Amino acid sequence: MVRRFTRSLAGMIVIGSLLALSLQSAFADQRDFTLTNGSAITIANLYVGPVDSSDWGSDILGRDVLDSGESVDIVFDGDSAGDCAYDIMVRGQGGEEGYLYKVDLCSVSLVTFS
């Protein structure tokens, strides 16, 4: 009887874990993406804004930097639900700037600056 309970408990834990992972995926914003720094410079600032806005908003990296070869996951909080087209701007530690315009984040999950 103890074995059955242990197996049942283990099974419930596994099923619960799988359910939690599937729910987390279900609530992920379709615009979430991974930014990879494929350049030789260190990215100090990252801005992502809807194409119809002239305001870049806040620096997403904050105090962090993205060294060459590193990646960071960008997660949307649902503020602009429905918008897919975004402009992305990065600034290097030496003031260099790079832009990607009209990126369809609903169909792209990996963005690389090189």
C-alpha cells in the first residue's frame, strides 16, 4: 500500500509539473524574443518600440550590458496587445548605434545584431 501511494504521489507531481510548464507557455506573449549580440561591441542600451511611435521608451537592459556572443530574453508585459511590428535600437558602450525597423515580433523569436 505504501508503494502505491508513493507512485501515485510521484505521478501527481510529474503531471502537476507538466501542467505548470504548459500553462506558462500558454501565457507567454507571442512577441517575446531572444536578442543575440553577434557584433564585436558590447551593447549597453536596448530599446524596443512600436513602429508607429516616435518614443523609444526606457532602456530595457538598465544597468546590464550584453557582451559579444551573449543573448538576452525580452519578455513583453502585454501593454500593447495586438501590435506585432516593432523597431529595435541598440547602443554600444562607445556610442555606436544599430537599428532594425519593422520587425514582426509575432513571427520572429530570434533577433541578432551583427
